[in-house]
Amino acid sequence: MSDVEHIKADSRNLRGAIAESLAAGGSRFDDADAQLVKFHGIYQGEDRDARQERKRTGLEPAYQFMVRTRVPGGVLSAEQYLIQDELAERFGNGTLRVTTRQGLQLHGVLKDDLKSTIAEINRALLSTLAACGDVNRNVMCCPAPPISKAQTEAQGLARELAAHFTPKTRAYHEIWVEGERVDGHGGEEAPDPLYGATFLPRKFKMGVALAGDNCIDVYTQDIAYVGMTDGEHLRGYTVLVGGGMGMTHGKTTTYPRMATPLCFVEQHEAIALAEALVTIQRDFGDRTNRKHARFKYLVEERGIEWIRAEVEQRLRYALQPPRAVVFADVCDHLGWLETRAGDATLGVYVENGRIKDTSQARMRSALRAIVERFHPSLRLTPQQNVLLVGIATAQRKDVETSLRTHGIEIDPARLGVRRYAMACPALPTCGLALTDAERVLPAILDELARELAKLEIPHERLSVRMTGCPNGCARPYMGDVGFVGRSKELYDIYLGGDWANTRLNWVYKTGVRIEDLVAELRPLLRAWRWERSEGETFGDYCSRIGRENLGKATA
């Protein structure tokens, strides 16, 4: 087994020496406990901008922590959001970040403040348990406000999956909520009944969607449930398995993969099917090489028929064949949306998911003011935006006025190329980042917007996704354009995905300097402008021309 597998096996059901380390103080956990706290929703990192100066002056790294709250389907009450906002001010860096999996992250938390932060999150009836680590992570779901019974049922399945696959260890509440010392009977707790003593080989991701709208990127999930509807009613789910984004530069044994259709299940079969698939990964996933440990490699190498046979053996019945899945669009749910209850929902664009105040736009202050005054519930979207749900008709103008007063654009049509862009946090907070993403993407989009304006197509839909490393947190291997960090200020350019995110894109150029990214796209955008067929997106144009011919077509 790999070193991390031994750490999990010896952890006493995720306890390790976390409680003792908290009591002893200091700025960091040791290497073993730094692995274990991930299961508790915490990543240990440092301010990487300060690394060289602190090293030069003989100081230890500026250790800080990211705390991630698991929010199934992205659903938050007004009270829960306000507590997160308060924690960002008291213990974080003054910002909140909506993740691409509909969770919430606090950045810049110090070790001495971790216990207070997590206790407050739990008092708000939220949890950070299993937001990270080798378990099933936050379950995604289309965040659209319910306008049909099918939507309500799909969102209910997301909550059921999240509850069913939450680790059963008592360590989390002992350490962070109850504050008890971890000794005596706590150390003799039986292994988790589902995950076992070593949990899964790597992280595992699930999502629930409805046919037609691929807003959760179903093909990137380890397990995706795609609801098949008959008007108002949900008839069951086509299930896809084995998707995933991560890869390693220069390693052909690691790669992004699209999920494969497996079967169709009735609603009452959905949880049992997921358990069968998770236990297959538990039993057969690679525990020797973490870079080869994701479920996608098991599906790819053993084959979908082997997966089906294993599932049928565990369930003791034959699976139904999958029904055809068709996605026409990816809806970002921005702007005013009507709901079944007769009130309205407003989808608010949040650049790269970072809820913060700047001199131009005071997003954090705006959302706090609106939530305090009108008490809407909130839904976090897979595109890192926020939906304000349950706005009464009489309140709409006041909500719009408040947003505009704070400098927030509420008309998605005016966002241009920013509307469909995403980036991961990258530097300075992510320990895996090779270069920047969130901090540099806005300037790149400004330059890209100028190019589209020159071509007289400023409002054409174009999806741009940027990551600071190849792990793919912003899903850069799907969509029109992906910028993937290779080393400091160098990126690979990926092109040729489709708008509905049902096709992987491919690497067009490697090692492009950050200042040359838009210049590399310029001739391609020009060719697309004049040579495309009617309604052809940029990704579809690049795919049609092909990787080999794209450079020749623009020479």
C-alpha cells in the first residue's frame, strides 16, 4: 500500500493525533495528520506568495488552512449563509469562495481558529466532514428552483446520497464539536461499515441532473444520475460511471475521462446501485499508486461490462440497459427565474466564485445586505454563482437596486465572455498549484473580450476554464477553451469541446506564456468568425477543422 493508505489504516477511524496537535498549539499538523484532516474538510497550506521571503529570513512557512463546507446540491438557508459570511470575517481572509462542486470554502484560517470555525459551522447545521478526503465528496445537483415535481425529486436524491455516504466515524464530532479527548472507547470504534478501515483509494464524486441541462457536467462525475422525465414526473435515472478530470503532465497513464453509460434505475434502486459501485472501487481501486487510484481508471481498464457484472453480483439482479441521454445546453441559471411557488429567483454572477468586496464591486456586502433584509434561501451553482431563492414579486425592484448600489451587474447578457468562465483558486493558497489561475483570468478575459469586440461578436457564447495545474478542478478539459497551468506563467491550451460538455477537448499547444494566450487564440477566433457554419460554436468549429488542420487553416 502507499504511504497514505498506511496513515489511514493506523488512524483509529480518522482520529490520528489531531486532537493532541490542537491541544499542543503550533501553526501546523505533522505530515500524517495533514492527510487525515482532509477527511474533516481541511487542507493545510501556506501563503505561497510569502514563501521565498520567509525562507530567506529563516522563518517557517506562513501556514494557513482552507476549510470547506459540504453543501449537497448547493442549498443554504439565509441563516447558514450569514454564519459563513461572519466566519470569513472573524477567522478567514475576508472572502468566501463558491466551489465548482457547489460547496463553500473559507481561506486563510489559522490552526488556533480551526476548532471554533468548524464548531460554528456545525451549529448552523452544516458540516465539513467528507468535504475532502478519500470518500464520497459533496453531491452535486442542478440548482434550478423547482418548477416541477421531477426537480424536487432529483434534489431529494442528492440529499439522500450525501447522507448515505457520509462516514460514520465519531472522531469528527469528538474533535471539533463536542471537544472531548479522543481516548478510551473512542479509539476502539469499529471501522466504517461502508468504507472500512482505509476508506476509498481516492476521492469519489457524484452528481444528479435532469436530461436536457448539463449544468453539473455529468460526464466528469464518478457516478452521475441523469433523471429521465415524462413532463412533470421523474421516471428514473440513466446512470453514467467513471468520469474524472485529473491528470499529470507528461504521464500517459493519467488522463481525463468521460463517464460511460451503465444502466437505468428506478428511483428506489438509486442508493443501492451507488453503494455497489462505491464498494467496487473500495475493493478493486489501486491502493499502491494514488495517481492511478481514481474510479475512472478501474472503469477504463476493466471495462464497462466487468463493472456491470460486478454490480449485478452485488445487487443480485440484472440491470436495465441505459436509456439515451441528450443534453442540448448548459444553463447557468443567471438572471430572474420563475419558480413553482409563484415567487422568483435571481441568479447572481460571482466572478470565479470569489465573494469579496473590491473598489468596483462589493459582492460580499451586497449579498449580506440582501440576505439580512429579505431572507432568501441560497443555492450555489456548479458555475460558482449564487441563486437567491424565494424573492417576492414586490421585493424584486429593491433587490435589483441593492445590487446595483453595490456595483453588481444583474443582467447576464451584459457579462460577455466572463459569463461562462471559471477558474480554480491556484496560487497563493493551493499547495498543488504550478502557477496562477483565479488572479490572472480576469485580465485574460478583458483581452479576449476586446478581440471578440473587434470581430463584432462580443456576445457570442464562449466557455473559458483555467486551472493552475493539471488536476482539473475547474473542469478545463470540457468546453471551448481550457488553459491548464504547466509551470510558472506557462500554460497548455485545450480546444474543441462542445457547448453541452459531452465531448472532451484536446491539447492544441503546450507551454504558452501567459501574455501570449489570447494571441494564440486570435487567428482561430478570426477563422471561426468567418468560416463557421450557422450556429457553430467555437469548440465545434475547432473540432470540425481538427487538431492537425487548425494551424494550417489560420496560417
